Amino acid sequence: MALLPTTLGLLTLGVSVGQAADYPAPGDFQRGAKTWSENCARCHNIRGPRELRDDQWISTIFHMRVRAGLTGQESRDVLTFLQASNTTPASIGAAPATQSDGASVSGQAIFRQTCVACHGIDGKGVLPGVPDFTLGDGPLSKQDAILIKHITEGFQSPGAPMAMPPKGGNPDLNVDDIQAVLGYLRDTFGK
């Protein structure tokens, strides 16, 4: 009788392990960003990730994957990218704020909430055609007025496969927010 619980436990464990081995791989943010830029952005450009709620992205991916010819894994990757772009940066592995003055913290928080999905936490860009803020001759070599206009109105670099949407896809940003983000970019990546 003492062997019965042990035997049942091992059988249950074997079923659980077997089921886990058949479960599809989770989505990957980086691959999803790449797949989005190579497939979805052709028609949709770069809509703001907050355009839809997480549950709405599931339905959208379900319908669009056939049209785009995406595999199940590619669909999960794109969904992970879009849903991660909807979350606060801390939940997708962003480092904690380290700036000491209020404007920089605000700019950093906005960057991590709105910009990191395309520009990356390191400012080097995670999608093809997204500019690298760390380059000396990159976008931060331009005047503030030009950059504020690009952030506010959106911008497509010549030859880039997609445009940056106005306000990075976040219509709630105001002039102070945009100036705070630009200050954060200059302080962090313009060195």
C-alpha cells in the first residue's frame, strides 16, 4: 500500500512533464519586433502599441497571421512584442530609474514607457531602420527644435522601412513630456 501513492505520484509527474514538452515555446520580444517590422509594418506602419489592449492584440494576431503568412511561433513573437510594448517597462526587464533630478526621471520614465519598444533600453534601436542614439553623427547631433518637431509630428528617415509615429504612438504626451524625453536622450545617449 505504501508504494501506491509513490507510484501514482510518479505517473502524474510523467504526464505533466510530457505535456510540458508539447507546449509551444513562449513568444520572444526581439524576434517579434523583427517580424513586426518585416511583415506587419508594411501595411500598418508602426501603430502605437497602446492602440489596442492585450486581449485585442490576441484577436488581431489571430486574424492577421493567416494574411501575413506567419507561423504559430512568429505570431506568438509578434504578440509578445506588442503586449510588452503595452506594459510598464519594469515588467519587461527595464532597469530601475537612477537619475536624480525630476525632469530626467520623468524623461526616463516616459522613454521606458513609450520609446523603448522601438529604440531599445540602450538607445541603439531594436527594429531595422530605427536610429542609434549613441552614434556621434546620429539623431542627437540635430538641434532640439528639429528633434522636438520629429517627436511631436512623427518622422521617417530617408530609406527607413517605417516611420516613427507622432509622439511615439502615445497621444497623451504633452510639450513638457517631449522636452523631458529629449533631455533624457541627450543626458543618457548624447555623451
